[in-house]
Amino acid sequence: MPVVLHRSGLVRVLALCAMLGGGAAHAQFANRSIGFSVGYIKLNDNIIQQAFPVGLMGTAYLEDGWEATIRAHIMIVTLQLTGVQAFAADGGLGIRYLFLQEQFRPYVGLELSYFQLIGDAAGGLLNYVGASPGIGADFMIGPQFSIGPRAQVNVYWMINRSLNVAYQATVELGFYF
């Protein structure tokens, strides 16, 4: 006896085949990024007052809007008292929360930051660690690239020295993979 499918049965069989034969779902944007950043740092230190950092940054999406972040910058600074130019480095390891996860991604974050004058130009006096709250936004330029501003306040401390506050603004270009 032949099997006869009615129109509703045929639709059900086709829907079942489509569900079973479909591929894996892919997110709109990738979850990790590496990028380049340039910016400006204004310190309230009597040794260095400003710097222009250039460096690398990266993110890794964790879950529910949270991302882990890392950054590393190098810079040439001019010492206030002597006028000598020296190298400095700063960086941070932190976490940030994305308010939106679409093409426009505003965020707030918190980092454990580090700033060090490399060499003996300032008598080994400049070696800071601190906390850095910040805000920013990424604008996705297609599924693999983003550009965006970031601003943060670095609150550095050291034993036997007063707190040092640095204001930092950067522009970041990210590549997602």
C-alpha cells in the first residue's frame, strides 16, 4: 500500500529535514581581538607631566557582556627637571562590561595598571602600580575590525610617595578573530 502525504505532512517533513540538515550557528562578531592603540597621558607627577603611548591591546569575550582586557604601551618621555628624554612603559590587565554587543559597543572597565620609567634617568624613582577605571566605545567596521576611543583615570601609588593621578585617552584599532 503506497504512503500518501498530504500537504501539511509534506510541510512537516521538509521542516524536519531543514532543522536536521542546518549548519552550526555563528555569532555575528568574533570573541577575541588584538589591536593597536595611540594616545596621550597627563600625569600630575613632578618628574613627568605628559607622555604619548603607542602599543598593543587585546580583548577576550567571557560571557554575558564581560570581556577580559590587556594592554601594553611604550613611550618616550621628557623629564621635567633635567630635560632628558627617557623610555617609559605602561600596561594593564583588566575587565570591562559591554552595555551593547552590536556594531556600537559602549563599555566601562577596571584595570590593574602599571607605569615604569625604564632606565636610571630619574634615579629609579618612578615605578607605579594602581587601579584604573575607564570608559570607552568600539565601533565595528565590518565583522572583523573596530575603532574606538577610550578614556581612563589611573590612580597610582607607591610606598613613601603621595598618590599620583594620570589621565589617559587613547584611540584603539582592533582586529577580531
